[in-house]
Amino acid sequence: MAEMSEFKSIADEKPYVMYNMLSRSQRRIADCADMIASAARSRSRMGSFSRVIIICFGAIAATYGVATKIVGLEDPAVLIAYTVVGLIIVLVAGLETAFRFDQRATALRFLATEATANLFSFRSKFDQQINVGLLKNLGQLEREELVEAANVASEIIRQQDKYFIELFRKVNELGVDFPLELKEMAEADDRARVEQ
């Protein structure tokens, strides 16, 4: 008799557990979207900063002819100053070309928007497939309704986790490093998928 009540207790708790797992999975995607948006802002600032540097130092370099006429062609201070200005322009332009700050910022902004849209989509799927009122009255539901709610939540969690791993890989390809806790979650999800 104790076994039967224990089984019912576990069955009754499964929707709560699944709902908590669903919330955790959604929170992870939301945290990831925030992190990606932050990385996009950072790359965008770097791109803007590099353009401002190139424009400002380019304007200074454009005054070389006037400076040599005023100070003289043979003044070493003028030659050194304009050489440094030219080196800064080349260095910043090279870094911008190598790291493509603006292109990466645009790609990251797209991924952050996509992650947020997918988060809403997953939530909407859950709300459409499970009557939200059921969740408020879990203690009063029949076992079949509980199992159905748990199964729907389980499927959505699988979809969210699959999407998270895909998002994780796309962001890493763009050169953004995830915080350690997000990496560990993704690696655990990868191992779980391999075992299934």
C-alpha cells in the first residue's frame, strides 16, 4: 500500500518538476540572449570607436602638407608625429578588418533577437498545448492530465535544449565565449542527448 501512494506522489510531482525544468530551460535561453545582446553592444562600440579613431587620425594625416610648409620638411618632430598618426590609422584599420566588429555585432544582434523570439515561441507552444489554468490547479487534476502536462513540458524542454545547444555553437563561431556555467549546462545537455 505504501508503494502505491509513493507512486502517486511521484506522478503528482512530475508536472511540478517538469514546469520547474521548463522555467530553468527558458531562463537559460533568456540569460543567453542577454549575454549575446551585451556582446553585440560591445562589438558595436568597438566598431564605432575604431571608425572614430580612423576618421580623427585621418583628418590629422590630411594636414601633413600644411604642417610641412609651416614647420618645414626637415623637422623630425613633424615626421615622427605624422608617422605615428599613420601607424595608428593602419593598426586600427587592420584590427577592424581582422575582427570585423560591425559584422559580428550585427550577427550577434540577430542571434539575440532570434533567441528572444524562440523563447516566446516555446512559451506560446506550452500555453497553447496546456491550459494555463491546469497549472494553477495541479493538485486537483486527474493523473492523465498530469501526465499529459508533464509530457508536453518534457517535449518543449527537449526542443528548448536542442535550440540552446545550436545557439551556443553559433555564438561560439562568432568568437563570443560563454560563461562557465552556461558551458557546463550545454555540455550536460549534449551528454544527455548522446545517452538517449
